Amino acid sequence: MFKQETQLGEVIFSQDIINQIILKAAESCEGKVGILNFKGKYANVVPGLASKMNLYHEEAGGIQITETEEGLELQIYIVVKFGTSIKEVTEKMLDCIYEDMEKILSEKPKKVTITVTGMVSKNIAKRHIEVSR
């Protein structure tokens, strides 16, 4: 839960809103990007359901959100299809995330880090490339 003060009072945003913004940014890359967990593996159950069942902590998911005094810090783990420009898709995702966060939450995140954990062809070739803004 993230709180924001307005003239009319306090507004509370759930983590699901930020997750939806990030998923929309990944979808804007036309199927070239997939959200993975921090180990570079596809999640086999919904993160919220898995955490409620104590299968793993929320931090193990592909989207990590940290609230600091300066603002929100986002860490996103993705996999990119083979032959796709990493710079192109990460820049597109970053632009979309910053734009939607400002529209919906009326505040840009302090930092967004996208970690490319692999390239997908027939199998996932492990990589570790971080792009942040």
C-alpha cells in the first residue's frame, strides 16, 4: 500500500495498480518481453495467490516495489525474445512506466531498474543486463 497526500485527504494505492502499469508497459512491446521472477524463471502461479499460500514471498516475484522517502523504486525482471533490441524494448517500457505513473499516481517513481535475465529462443539463454533511469 502506498499513500499519497492530496488537498482532499490521503489516497491509498495498492501494489496491484503499479503491477498493472508495468504489465501494460510489457504488453506495449508486442510480445517481445515477458515478466519473470528474479531467478529468470516463469512463475507457475499468480504471485498474490502464491504469497497467500506461503509458497514464496512477494519479493520473489518479477516486480519489486520499494517505498523510500524520495519516492518509489521499482525493480523489474524480464526476458526478451531473441533478435529483439534490448535497448529498444527497455526504453519503451521505461517511457511507458514513467508516463502512466505520472498520469495515475501524479508522481514519477524515483528510480526504475529493468533487469534482463535472459533471451528466449527455444530455451532461455541466461543474461544479466540492468537498465535503469
